[in-house]
Amino acid sequence: MALWVCHTYALLSMVIALSIEKQCGPAEYKTEAEECCPMCGKGLVVHKDCISDSSTTCIPCMRGTYMNEPNGLYSCRPCKTCDPGQGLHILHKCTSTSDALCDVKDGFHCKSYSDNRECNFAVKHYSCLPGQRPNPPGTKATDAVCEECPYGHFSQYGINCTAWMKCTFEQNMIQDGTPTNDTVCKNIPARNR
């Protein structure tokens, strides 16, 4: 009976050992054949899995692709494009080891963010009307808010408010200032002063 218990225990131990999934080390990946192979480094991907007498064969990422971490993948990730038509420009170019980093163009603000909080679509800041100025001005994250120029100031193009010109004692005021135009002064001829 003791022999039967020993055989049963040994058989059960083998079944349990075979049923436990093979775990790979932190610098290894599991192949489809359930073998553990050394990972490829950054900028590289697997060309051929390791076999008993040779290590993993890795190949570099081609232009327009990257791999930013050690891996057991067979293809590189495509680089993101920073489309100027979407209000974006390239802040950092894509390399074999890192993706491109896009930024919002000057005069634009982000309208749509990706899951990792990167902007993927931006629009031009609202343009203020003559007689107004942006306050606060737009940022890469927010649109401009327009306000009327205070009395005594004008804005022809909706960019900033400038104080009306004050005519000197040697000038006559021809036209009062308005929210969109400056005061118009004309020199008084010297003989009429």
C-alpha cells in the first residue's frame, strides 16, 4: 500500500508540474511554442525566436516606426504624425526608440485629447472683433475670451487696446476716438496759434 501511495503521489506531482504554465524571466518573452527567449532591446523587434542552440535574432525598426521598450514583438509600432492641418507641429521627431511628440501650433488650442492626454486635434483661437481684445488670451489648452476695450482706448484689429492719442495744444481734434479708431489730430498752422 505504501508503494501505491508513493507512485500515486509521484504521478500527481508530475501532472501538477506539467499543468503549471511556464513562467519566463523579466527579460524574456514566451514564444508560441511556450519557450522563453531573451527579449529584443529598444529600437529592435524579433526576427526569429531563440532555439536551443541560438539566441533571439532581432532586427531594427524601420524608418517611420519605433519600439520604446524591451520586447518580444515581431513588428515595430508606427510613428504618430503631427498634422499641421489638425493644428499640430512636431516637437520631437520619431526615432527608432521613441514616438514623435506633437505640440499645439501657436495661435491654436487643443480641442481633442487622446487617452494619454496628448492633443490630437487643435483649432485656431477665436479672433476678437475690432473694438475688442483677447482677455485672457488663448493658450494651448484654452480658447481666447474677448472683452470690449475700455473707454479712451481703441482696437482696429481686435488684438490689443491702445489709448487714444491726446491732441497737443498745437493741434486741433478733427475726429474723436472710438472703440475701433484713434483720435485724429491736425496741426494748427503757426500763424493761427
